[in-house]
Amino acid sequence: MRCAHPPYECCRYFGAILRLDVRGQSSYAIPDDNPFQGPGEAPEIWHYGLRNPFRMAFDTAPPH
């Protein structure tokens, strides 16, 4: 089935930010407090409905 609006569906990775726990495991785990843990939802998704999330950046430097 083809979606009319994939970025606005919480079961698709397109247009979404994924939140994964990758510490000390051979594969990733999903944090218990991720918001989409129900049936038909992708539990890795932390936020969805975004346009161009690839333009985001994370600053690892400590604040001044």
C-alpha cells in the first residue's frame, strides 16, 4: 500500500528522527520512554512529520 503522506505517519522512517540506545550491545535497543510503542507503530521513532531532518546537526562541544 502506498502512503499519501509518509512523513506524517508514525510507522515510517521517512521524515522522522529515530532514537536508539547503542551502548554495549551487539545491536541497538529501543528506550522505554520512546513515544510510539504501540501496534502498527515503529518504536524507534522519537519524532515524525519533519521536513528535511537531514539538515539538523548536533554540537558535541560543551557550552561556554
